[in-house]
Amino acid sequence: MRFVFGIIAVLAIAVNSFASEDTLSFDRCQIVNDVNDHSLPSKLIIHFQLPEGMMGKEILLAQIITKISLRNVNKDSLLELSFSPFLSLPPEGDLYYEELEAMTDSLVAGSWTCRFDSAASFQVDITEFVRQVADGHRQNFGLAGAFDLLGDRNLRLPENLAGPIQNRARITIIYK
């Protein structure tokens, strides 16, 4: 009988130490380009909502996973996607490129650099940002991403690409 209780105790401890995984999607995705300076990189505005049950949990890993297909980009180019958190809720509708820098935190929430091919794959680690939101130390007003072709001209995305990005992108969060 002690053996059975011992096994039950070990299983109870093991179950509590397992992590859970959740996959979220964007509830906002928008591409903003500077209308006056076409050499500036496109900005990707995203927002996702953490489920109430994830608040206060220990966030082990959080990352944005997506592929972005583009043409007319040199395959040897390095492409960086970096995200900064918004300091306040950005207005719905049209955002102006010039305003975005003043609305975002100067600290980067996560970035990913890859060699570009026809469909660049991104896995941007935003663990610390999601951890701060889940702990109640930061509000989630969304993130502003910037695309940068390192050592090349800047990348300007068509604004109608926001829908396909929103449909494909996922935020994977592992927590316990």
C-alpha cells in the first residue's frame, strides 16, 4: 500500500512540474509606411491578448512565429525583424509613421535576423515582454516591428500584406 501512495505522490509532483503550451493569434495586424520617405522600412503593428488564465503564470518561452514571402529581394540579404512595445494604446485606424517612434519603448522586446529567401521564417523571442505582462508589471498595448535589410536598402512592405501575415503568424507561449 505504501508503494501505491509513493507512486501517487511522485505522479502528483511530476504533473505540477509539467509546462503548458498555448498558441495565440494577432487580433490586430497593420503595416505602416512613411508616405514621404520611401527609403524608410515598413513598420508592422501587432496586438494579441493574453488569456486571463495565463496571468500570474511563470512564462518559460514566448515567441512570434511567421513566414513572410517577398519578391525582388537579394537572397544573400540579411533581414532583421525587431519589435518594441507600445507605451500606450495606439489609435485604431490610420497610424502615422512619424508618430510611431514616440509611441514605442526604446528597449527592443525581441528581434530575429535571418538570411532572406523567398519565404523568410521568423521566430522572434518575446519572452521577457510576455513575462512582464503576465506578472502585471507592464500593460500589453501591442508591439511595433521594423523590417531592416541589413547592409541593403530598407524593406517596404505593401500594406495589403498585413492580412496574410495576421492569418499565418502565431504566438507560442510555454508556461507553468
